[in-house]
Amino acid sequence: MTPVPPPPTRPLPPVTRAIAVQAQGLSKTYRTGFWLNQRVTSLGDCSLTVYSGETFGLLGPNGAGKTTLLKILLGILPPSAGTATVLGYPLGDRRGRGQLGYLPENPYFYDFLTGAEFLQYSAGLFGQPLPASQQHQLLELVGLSRAVANNKRLRHYSKGMLQRIGLAQALINDPQLVFLDEPMAGLDPTGRVQVREIILTLQRQGKTIFLNSHVLTDVELICDRIAILDQGELICSGSLHQLLGPADHYLARGQGGDRPQLQGWLSPLTWEEDHWFGQVQGDPYGFVQQLPQMGARLISLQQASPSLEEFFMDQVGRQRIVDPSSQTIQ
């Protein structure tokens, strides 16, 4: 009996990811001058993709065009050129805007309202009621249950509390996509940790987060992918692993030893009392073998990749320093 040949196998289709934001060639040009005859380009030929369920960080120095891009995607500003879709809808489409949350860089709050009154007011802008259970969930998420229970007015909120009530209003419509413009700006370390924990909670809920920031340490901790914008131009984009590359150097920490000999192996070398820290130059195993001869003890040796700060400065370039006495750029 002739065996029946197996059916031909078909290659598996590629795994596709839903796209939350797709921008192609977005540009924004303003007219300025007395006769409006001069043009200033705030954003030029920007193309990027943000996938559903990820946290995307847009980095850049002040004036790079981050807020301009964000406002175009929100439909607040019209682009001078280019196209984009947000949650599959064209820019400004009401069906898409109803699924967005937004916390601006400098939000304005009515000082005389309490936190609960402000959330009720924000819900009214969406034309929907805010049940007590939903309000309680929002306040628990942002850690403001006690302040609202005490009927504290917004004028008495700290900077960190205002950021958190702003995040609550950005989530009041249970959005699929949340835009956050410099959410860490002006916060002390405690406030930054609190806002960062809220963003991580939103990640676990499957929200898509578009984050503008220049606080690189926070971005490195919470973002899946990043892009760098400088002078209106998109320099690069990708995951942190793609951009920073694999671990390519070793960091050593130890105690004691001969400082001149250690300086021959570690650069830069940092001392704190009798403890030292630095990046190993050369063969790390040869360095470890030489430590007993230097009278030093190794505490830790770990492989590390370049930091986001180092990568950012390499891409954007270090800020030029002006000498006040000579008025020349160094």
C-alpha cells in the first residue's frame, strides 16, 4: 500500500502587534515676526510607531518638540504636513479621542474645588457620571483617598498630590491610551517614586502609555521602547536593548589597596573613605588576579551596558558651556 504523503506545511504567519499610534512625516511650522513672514519649524518629518500595551518614552532636551508632537497626536494642534492615526482613527476623530487620557506638563486646577469635586467635574466633561465605586478605585490607584476624605481643597495640595489628582482625571474615562507630558517634572524623589508606581500599575492593566520626559533614570526603569527627539528631528527609536546594546564593560567595587595601581585598571576611579568603585579597563580577570598584589579586596564585579544617560548624551551632544568672562563658546 502506497503511503499517503503528508500535506504540505505552510509557514506560520508572522506575529503582528496592534498599533496604537502610527505617525508618518509629521511636521509643524509656525509663522513669526511682525509681518508673520518668518517661519520656525518646531517639528520636522517625524515618523514613529507605538504598539498597543507598551510604555513608549519620547526623550529630548527642552525645546526639542516633544510637547508639539504630543499635542498633534491629541488633535490639539493641526500638523503642517504628514499624517497619523491614533487607535486606528485619524487625528482629531472624536471616536478615538474618547479613548484617550491626557496629563499636560503644566495642568491647571480650580483651587477652590476639592479632589472629589474636581473628579466629578472632569467626568462631566465626558458627559458621564462618576459612580462612588469608580471614584474610590481612582483615588486608591493614585493614593489620595485620605486627602479626598478630608475634603482638602486643591489649593492645599502639594506638587506631588496635584500630579496624582491629574493622573486620576486622565484615567477617568478608562482610556486605552494615556499621554503623559513630563509627569515627573518638579517632583521630589518621593513624588517621583509615587508617580512611577502608578505608571507601573497602568502597565500591568495593559494600558498603552506615551510618555514625554527628560528624567532619564525613570524612563530607563519603566519604558519598553524609546525615541529621541532633538531640534524637531527624530534621531532614533527602538527598545533599550536595541539602542544601548549588550553589556560590554565591567564595573568593580572593592576596599583598600594602592590607589596609583588601581588607577591603572579603573577609570573613572571613585573613592569613598577606604572603598572604591570604577569601570575596569582591560581584561577583568587579569584585574581580579592582580588585586591581592595591590592589597585590595574585591566586593563585586558586574557586567554592564552603557546607561541611557550616556547614550542620550552621545546622540544629542553635550551642552555647550559659555564662558561669561570671554563670551566665547567652549
